[in-house]
Amino acid sequence: MTGQSICFLNGEFLPLEEAKVPVLDRGFIFGDGIYEVIPVFNGHAFRLDEHLQRLLNSLKATHIRNPLTQSDWTNLVNDTIKKNGLGHQAIYLQITRGVAHRDHVFPDDAEPTVFIMSNGLSETQTAHAVSAITLQDPRWNSCDIKAISLLPNVLLRQQAREQGAYEAILIRDGFITEGAASNVFVIKNGVIKTPPKGSKILPGVTRDLVLELLSKNALSCEEVEISEAELHAADEIWLTSSTKEIVPVTELDGKPVGTGELGTLWNKSTELYQAFKDTFTGTEAT
């Protein structure tokens, strides 16, 4: 990373501190927008095509006009990476419906606001166990859209923090959905499970990569509904996200998960993930 972060806003690269958005932008007024977070290793965006596809899916679901071509998005992300010193970064990309008179109905002629910035990302993700709590999931029924209106998630994550936990694992109608800022995997007697895709969870890019790696290495994972009782009886629990990768949960609601130690399947899955990432970054052992 360079000393001063450079962002992109509506056709221009400029220092982050100088970027300004009008107060009538619908992202500010209504939270009317979508976003994406893309990890970058050695100057290369990780799983870029998958992240951009999810971005396009969110634009389509929210009826926000896609202002750029696929190659334009790719070039913008890569240019932002270069302007921030290559290396390891997390690219945050946000599109709102644009600036318009305040009215709930979509404006006819607003130009989408496009914003991209770079945040720091550790070169290696330190393996450490975390604690979690369970909370009821009060969110809307379109959690598969990566929307910027994240107030429910913010409140849930804050509640976890105030109770001394790293994450809140959410329960709806007696079944797990996801974490406040992560997807969830549950392991019992060697069987790996994760909730299926649908409107109740965000289709995590890291989640999908973990499934892919497990399958390729004869460690199959079931995409099935997981009850709250199964969660509490788990031998291992993992959280996945693009910037945190695979995080082991060893304490849930104040009680140990399994033995309370890092699990053997977590060790294996992390080994597979890091090997895949090393191959991608060109740092694999020779």
C-alpha cells in the first residue's frame, strides 16, 4: 500500500480524503445501493470473476443500471490495485442508484454512483480461534443481495462485540442462516455441512471456494438446513469470508465447541485453502 489511499469515484481517481458524494445520493438517503469486497494478494484480485458476477447479480436484483462493461469493471479494479501499490489489499466497490430528489420510487434519469477504494489486508491470515454467540435473525428476506443497507448486521455484530464474542451466528425459525458478516460451516462426526444458498444467506465467494476445495479432495460437504440444536452439538464450527478466510469457532454461547480446540478438519481445510492461494499468488513451494 502507498502512504495515501487512492480511490475511484465517478470516473476519476483521487485521494480518498478528497472524495465527496452529494447528500441527495440515494445511497446516503435510502441505503439504495450494493457493494462487493475483493481480496488482493501480490497485486492480483482473488476470484475476481466470481466477485464481479455476484456484483452483477446484485445490480440486477435491485434494478440498478449497470453503468460499465465486464472489461471496464475488471480494468477499474486492477487500476485501483495498481494505484495503491499492488501488494495485499481489500478492494471495496460500491454502486448506488445515484443522485435524485428524495422519493421512494426509482428516479428516471439518475446516473449510478460508482465508488472503489482500497483497504489494507494482512499478508497472511493468522490462524486463531474465536468465540460466537447465537442471535435471532431479524433481517429481510433478500439476504442474497449484497446491499449496503447493513444496519441489522451492524447491530447484530455490535451485540456480539458487547458480549465479548467475535461473531453472531444467526437463527431463523430454528435453523442457521449465516453469521452477521460471514457464512457458517458445521461439522459433526466428520460430516461437513453448510446452509444451502437461497434468499436467507449471502452466496459467499469464499464459501463456494471452500466447497470446491473440499469436493476436489474427497471431503464432501452437504448443503442442507442445519438446526440450532445441531449447531450446539457440533464438533467444529467455521466462519468464512473473503477477508478472514476460514475462521474456527471454539466457543459458542459461552460453552466449548467440541473439545474447545482447533479441529482436524479445520486444519485440513485451511491447509487446502492456503495451498490454493499460494498457487494463485505464485508463492507455492518449489
